[in-house]
Amino acid sequence: ETGVTQTPRHLVMGMTNKKSLKCEQHLGHNAMYWYKQSAKKPLELMFVYNFKEQTENNSVPSRFSPECPNSSHLFLHLHTLQPEDSALYLCASSQDIGDSYEQYFGPGTRLTVT
Amino acid sequence: GDSVTQMEGPVTLSEEAFLTINCTYTATGYPSLFWYVQYPGEGLQLLLKATKADDKGSNKGFEATYRKETTSFHLEKGSVQVSDSAVYFCALTTWRDMRFGAGTRLTVKP
């Protein structure tokens, strides 16, 4: 498989559940990202990893917990979420971190919190 | 902080019409500028980019020119097709910062 893949594509969870989103990139990139996409709002950057090290955490609530075991895999662990966390969660990767590197996005996980 | 503002949609055009989607930015450094496109049920795909002032990015008939004097990166296409229907995002990156616009939904009718 090529590009950036995300699983699951759809997830419905209750506020007391614990679940994880998975992202895998097959591009040999060094940087990976989590974004939140909500209706009628700009894409929100959540976390950035470069060579498995977290370099950005944009004031994301602790109920979102990222994990990057290697440069090809990225997880987002979810627990005690709120209904306003319902959104499309996008993973992306880039060759490196820097202003000229374009990002390659996965198809996203559509999360619904009930 | 850095930011991107793009025209609100939705935009509805007839096939073969001319398209312009405006994008302006605010940045403290010298950003690279991008246009991404998102088709239904998919993630964002890079459409074109420009990394310095006066550069023109182009792809699939779309063009955008990096205008430092007006801090703009407007997307244009001379003749749109039904298959261009999607959401378009303007974005900027500087060292360690990335910002996206809210997206503009384009619908092209036959």
C-alpha cells in the first residue's frame, strides 16, 4: 500500500470509552502530523512529530494522547471525549519539517462522540 | 501570529467558467504558500505551491502567484470542469508553523 493510510475510517464512541486512531505512512517521511477538521472551521494542527519526537503540541486537551513508536506510525489515543470533539481527524506526513515541504494527507477518521 | 484568510464559499459555477478563489495571508517570516484540494471522502491533496515571492505554482490548469506586496496567493483556473468540484484550502508554512484557511467549497454544474 502506498501513501498515508488511516484506520478506522469511521468511529462512534461514548464519552467514557477509550479508543485509538492509527496512521501509517509508506513514503519514507520523517515528520508526521495530526489535524482536527471541524465543519466551517480552519484545519487545526494538533501534534507534530519529527523523527519520532514530538515537536509541537498546540494546547490540545489531555484527553487526546499521541504516540509515535517509529517514523512510519502515528497513533492518537482517545479517552473521556466530549461531543464537541466530534470531527474528521486527519493524519499527514512530510519529508521533513520546514517551510517548503508539502504534506501528504490520509483520508481521515470520521469520529462521532455520543 | 501567522494566519490565512480565504474567501468564504460556497462558490457555484457553470462548466467552462473562470474561477478565482482569493487567499491572503499574514506571516512574520517568509512563508511558503500552498493550495490543497479535498474531494468528498478523501484527505487533502497538494494542488500547487510557491516557495518565494513572484513564484507561480501551477497544476492541472490551476495557477496561483505568490504576491508579497499584496500578501496574496489567489487561485485561478480559466475553464472549470465538473470534476473540479471540491473544497480548496489555502495554506502557509514557515519554519515550525503551519496555517490553513477555512476552505472554499466549489461546485461546478454541467
